[in-house]
Amino acid sequence: MEPVSAKAIMFGPRGVLFVKNPRNELELPGGRPEAGEGLERALVREVREECGLDVTSTVYLGSRSCEIIPDRRVLLVFFLCEFAGQVLTLSEEHTAYEWIDIAAEKPAILPSYYWDFCRDFALSRKEHSYVGGLSQEAVPTCPLHTGESDRQRLQIMSSIYDPATRDFLSRYLPDQGRALDVGSGHGQIACWMASSRPQSTVLGIDNNPNQIDMARSTARRLALTNVAFRLGDVTQLTNVVQPEGAFDLITCRFTLLHIQKRANVIRTLLKQLAPGGTMVIEEPSLASLFSVPAVSAFAEANAVMMAYGWRNGVPYDCIEDIWAIVTNLDVNIMEARFSQPTVWKKEHKEVVYLSFQQCRPQLVEQGLIAEKRAEAVAQALTQEFMDDTVISGGLRTLQLAISIRGQEP
């Protein structure tokens, strides 16, 4: 019988973490379980011993029998792991570590069995379809609902996250000018901007007709005449918006986390800014969610959603990526801040269950969680997580206001 070794796939902003062993080969952190030890527990122990990092969640990805050295095979069992953000400290077992971009060329000292599994995992794709305001060629299938079937969840999301968004956006709303809301969804932010600045005009774009219908219904209900919504693709704005350089304010909220080529989208949007215009970006990190006391079902639900993003090539922990993109552009950062609401009311905590239930069919279909386990997680989210003694942190978001360098307002 082949020996078994549990291996951790851990993503950072520069790629997957690999450590260098005494054979001068790069390998994934991890190792063999001790007597009576399960694979997940062994993995947590090994990563802490080898790298000084605390694994906070694990999701089984698969296994492969690999010839580690000539005539010696080991069954490698791979897990996607989230980890706490401590300083990485190597043990004496390894001489160095590297974050490897698996979309680039394979390093010569990285064995193919590690490389192939990581690439197969991260680059696997389902057929592409809708995510608010994004190109169908740019994003994976969104596991969340749209339109009327998502009304309840989005209303809760709005009550949790809109206050911080409005606070940040309010100082950049033009008194008289044009504003563009990218990935406008049900239109709540676009309608708020229009009602706050009646002398300005607001355009919301989204490439899902269900979302556009909901947004237009909201505008009619509020009797707003200075806001419009169009079906549009953020990667092909010239088909929707003409001419370039037409907007005094562009907002992009909870949208870039769903897209693969974020830098291209940001550059495209900057071209639509009028001289002296401002672009406001607000994007979250799913890795920032936590509960006190810790609820295992809550952590597991978040972990499998993170795994879904990685499997479809769109990491939902996108704060570091967005910051790296923006700081490498020729822009002026006017303001930057983090925001993270506290989620403690029952009516707010319900959003976790609603989100998980919407995503559940695709999570099960992709093998990220078994149906029986998904049912147990869903039940725990309606009971244990909803208990009055449990409080949680919502999504931490990075809020940025930028302008083209030399054209500051």
C-alpha cells in the first residue's frame, strides 16, 4: 500500500506557496499523518511546523498517485487551504519558499505532478455566463441568482453594506455632471446617487436583463427621471457609452471580484473619465469573514465559496490584487480605506444562509462539497450561526478613490 501525504494548496497575491526541500525541488507544504491522525489535522500540523502558518480551513480537492523518487510512489491528497496572515517562517526541513504564478512558465525544479494538479485545479472552467456588468468571456458561471429571485438577499446586503458605500461616495458625487455605475445590479446605488444629486444624470449598466428590469422598476417607484439603466458589457463600453471621457464619476462596486482580467477593466473604465473625474472602486475579500465564537459551518461555507472562485479562475480574495493593480497605474490615489461592518442582527445574519443555498447546487456539482455535508452546513447556518450569542464580521472591503494623474479635481 502506498504511503499517504496531505498537501496544502495555499494562494497568495503572487501565486501558490511552494517550499524547497533538501533535494532542491519545490513542493507543496504538508506531510504524512501520524498514528491515529486524520489528513486534515495532519495538514494543519505540518503547515504550522514547516511554514509557521495557521491553516483556518481546508477543502478536499482530490488525490493522485505520484512517483516522488525513482521506484517510490506516494498518494498525494490535495486540499485548498485558507491561512492566517502571519509572517512565514520556515523550519529546518526546507531551505527556501516561493510564491509561484501557475499561469506562467513552470520552474525547472518544480515536479510536474504538483504543477499539473495546481494548474488543472485553478484553470478548470465551466461554461461562462453572467456576472453583473461583466463580459461573458471574462467570468465563470456566477453561482448566485439574479433578478426577483435574489431580491431578499440583495436587500439584506444593501442594509449591511450600503451605509459605508454612501459615506465614501458622497464626497465624490458631482453636483452637476454625469455618473456611471458599473455592474449596477438592482440599481440601489445608482438610484441613491440620482436622488442625492438631482441636477446630475446617472447611468447604470449591467449585462443581465433581469437586473436591468429590477433597476428600472426601482427608479420608477422612486419617480427618478435623472437615472437610466442599459444592458451593457464593461469590456465593450464603446458599444454602450459614447464618447469616451464622458463621466465625472465612475463607480465599480462588488464587481471586479468576479472578473479575471481586472487590470484591463480598470484601464477601460479610466478612459471613460472626464478631465478631473473620479473613479471609486469598492471590492471585498471573502477571506475576511469570521464569527465569534467560531462556528465551523460558517467557516466551511466561506471556504467552499473561496474554492469555487479559485477553481473557476477568479479569486474572491481580491483586495491585494486590486491594490497592486491601482498602485502600478498612472493614477492619483485620492483616498483609500478599509470598511468592515459587524453582522449581529438575525435579519442580517440570514444573508449567509441565503448566499450558501443559492451557490449550493454548483458547489456540489463541482465536487467542492458533498450534498449530505451541504445539507448539514445549511442546517447549522439556520440554527447555530443564528444564535443570539454569535456575532460575525462582514466582508472587509477596500474603498478607493482615484483620478488620472495630472487631472485631479
